[in-house]
Amino acid sequence: MKTGAELEAPAESSEAVDKKEKETDVRKQAAASRPRFRGEIQYEQLEQQRAAAESAPGSTVRILRTGGRSTAAEREDYRRVQPPQQGALSRPVRQTQPVQSSGVSRSGRGGQTSGRNQTSQSRAEGSMSSGRAAGRTGTAVSGRQSRPAAGERPRFHPAKDQQEYGKNRARAEAVRRKKKRQRRAFLGAGLLILALAAGGAIVCAQYIGQKNVKRANESARQVLFIITAISVVISLICLVFQKPMLRLIFGSVEAEVMRASEIYFFYTALSFPFIAAYDSAASIFRAQDNTKGPMLISMISNVMNIAGNAMLIWGFHMGVAGAALATLISRVFCAVVVLAQLRQDRQPIVVRDYLKIRPDFRMIRRILSIGIPSGVENSMFQLGKLAIQSSVSTLGTVAIAAQAMTSILENLNGIAAIGVGVGLMTIVGQCIGAGRKDEAVYYIKKLCMIAEVILIISCLSVFVLTKPITILGGMEKESADMCIHMTMWITIVKPLVWIMAFIPGYGMRAAGDVKFSMLTSCTTMWLCRFCLSVFMIRVVGVGAMGVWIGMFSDWTLRGIIFSWRFHSRKWLKHQVI
């Protein structure tokens, strides 16, 4: 005859034990193959604290799990146990159902049968917020505490909780990846719009250099018309073919992820005309040497976007729709304010009566002849990034995380120098329009020197902040070390070759030499930035550093070609207006 302890705590079968061991191995392998997040570490720490609290002598959960098989001291503690002060780690014990016992009672002289059936009931009182729990006994036998039903399971299920936690994190990560792919897909259209706006700014700047205010105003009107019209067409195409485009970009995904993608896609497509209106109007302001106004409007818009995200996501619980809607509202704000400022009489170019603008195909052709090659060049850069990312993804999560952070830091240390190049376009455009070609050459040389100083300072500052950034970002040590190593090489190489690879190109585009710039940039990018990077990663096996070896080669080769083109002065022979 089995004892009460054997009835209440049956031994697990070998199959169950093997299954648990396999599940544990699978979880360990999955945890070792991906970076650990701060939330996951905190979750594991809480689980360890809870397990320690449950296994401590006198623990209510331990006594219930053991079916009352505890020391006399523990049973005495359980009878007069006070509500534990464990906060979030304490949970109420699940109430057990009354069951019939096997009629077996235990005594100090051995097991003797009794003629009466026994019942046991455990009740839990309190709430989750207070963490109060107190056990009450039902019918007792021989003055001893009643036991829970045989096979009763505790309330806590770490394996199930961990599994559900992993599913939620995986689902959130999938949504994040889909949104990232969407942003990249939309970025191509955004870069096309931005390039067309830059082409319009060059035309306006050259007319301002000629002191031809009438033609400058007309070119500004055509810039607004053609860019906004193209953006409306792109927006309509995205809205009509929304689902086929999402399936083409993402393939087969979960229904929940696809719904989130559709929401984000919809609001982003609606914002295209407003992005176009802002970019075109901002380029007109830059053509007039007014960069502070668009910058201030953009800063206010970014603050609105951040605040809107916080309010709509966490305040109104709108999720992905809240994030997309906040972005749409901020872009509408940018467009409305900048168009209103363009109506003022404070600047040479004034645009009113937007609905009365009619196409001037000759002027539009001039704008497109400058903007389209620049748009193709920018789009090729994005395709190159996607192609490189496919190679980096084969290196594992450590390399992916390191490469992502390094790319952000590299973009950060070059922002100020790029701003110098954008300002150079306006200056050179006005000089070319006024026929002062020697002055255009002088300004390119001078601003290259200024950009070099700014770039050195930016690279050193970012390198000093790299380690704190990786710590604040919660990166694993291996990923952080790899990121610091690659950032160190960027800090050394970038000031040597980057300036001549990019800054003179801005000036030559302002003079109308856009086709040469497009061909040079696309050729060097695909030969060095893509082909060489893939070769270094997949054949040589240098890891994520292969991306930057290809990048350094691209900068060096492009710098040599642009330097030759600049000193040859062939770029001055082009005519835009």
C-alpha cells in the first residue's frame, strides 16, 4: 500500500524528465545565439529571487509544494505565518479543490488505516498588489495540518512565463523589423523627392546670382509644382497597391505583423505630399541663403513627433497607429508653416496662389535634368546598404548589433561636414549664375578646409563617446568591443579621405556637373562598397570590418577621381540656365 506522501507527490516519468531537459537545452541554445536585453536580464533576476524566496524554510509555497512534508519547526511557522512583505515577488496561492483522500492516515507508530475519508482545502487570501497570502486549513486529522490535493501544481510556471515572454518579444521584434524595412522602402522615394528639391534649389540659386528675381520666382513655383505632383502620384500608387507592395517587401508574415505594417504604411503614404512640400520650400529658402528658418521648423516638428508618440502610444494606447499618426501630424505642421513663410515679402523669392500654379515644361526639364541624376545616385546608396546588410546578417547577432551601432555613429560624425556641403551648393550656384567661376573655385577650396576641421573634431568627439553610448544602449560586451574597434578605424581613416570624396561633389553638382558625379559615385560604390565588402566578409572572413574596408576604399577612390575632376575645371563648362 502506498503512503500519503507517495500519493501526493508522484514521481515524474523518464519521458517527462527527458522532455524538460530538451526544453532547457533549446532555451539555452536560443539564449546563446542572440544578444541579451536589459528587460530579459531583469526578468531572470526576479525569477531567481522568487525561487530563492519559495525554497526558504517556512515558505508558504514550499510547504504547499511538499504536501506538508516539512520539519516540525516549519509546520509551526506555517501555522502562525504572517503575510510576507515581498512586494511584487509574492503572489496569492491558488485555491485547491476538496478531494477525497485514500483513507490512509499517518501516525507516529506507522501507517494505519482509518474508516473515515478525509478532505483538505487550502485557501488563499489577499491580492496581487499587496502580496498578502495566508493559509487556512480545512478538516484536520490527528491535530495535524491538512495537505493539498495530490498532483496539485504551484501557481508559478517559470517555463510557461518565459515561453510567453519570448513569444511577445519575438512578435515585437518582428514588428520592429517590418517597420524598419518600410522606412527603408519609403526612404528611396524620400531621397528622390529630396534630390529633386536640391535640383530646384540649384536652378533658383543661379537665377538669384544673375539678379533675375522674376525667373527665380517662376523656377520656385515650378519646383513646388513638380515635386508635389510627383509625391501625390507616389502616394496614390502606395495607397492603391498597398497589400501587393507589402507582400513583395515582407513576404509571408504573421497576420498581426502584417496589420501593423499596413497601418504604418497607410499613414506614411499619406505624408508624402507634405514631405515634398516641405523639402521643396526648404530648398527655396536655402537657395536664398536662409537655412535657419527650415532648421527651426524641423526642430519644432521633431519635438512634436516625439511628444505625439509618447502621448498616442502610452496615453491613448494606439500602438503602431499612434506612432504613424504622430509622424503624419508633424509633417503636416512642417509643410503648412514653411509654405506660409514662403508667402512673406521678407525674401527675394515669394510664392503665393499655390493653386494657380501651372506647369512650365521647359523649366521643369531643367529642374529634372539636375534632380534626377542626384536622385538616382542617392537611391543607389540605399540599394547598396541593403545589399551589404544581407552579407552582415550572415555573421550573427553580435556582428549585426555592432554594425548597426557603428553605422549610426559614422553618420553622426559626418552630419556637420555634410551641412557644409549643402551650404556650398547655394554659394557655388549663385557664383556660377553670376559668372564668377574663379570665386566658385575659391569657395570650394575654402569650405573644404573648414569641413576638414569640423570633421576631425566630430570624429574625435564621437569616438570619445562611443563606449558610454554602447553602455547606455545595453550592448553586449562582445558587440560593444567590435563597435569600438570599427569606430576607431573610422576616426583614423575618415578625416584623411572623406572630405575630397564628398565636399567638392556638392560644388560640382551646383555647377551642373551631375551626370559625372552620378556615374562616379555609383561605380565606386558597387565596386568597393559592395563587391569588395562582400568579398572581404564571405571569402576572406574578416567579419563586419569588411564593410568598412570596402567603405574606406570607396572614399579613397572617389576622392581621387573628384580631386582630378575639380582641378581639371571641366565641371565649369556645364550650363544650367
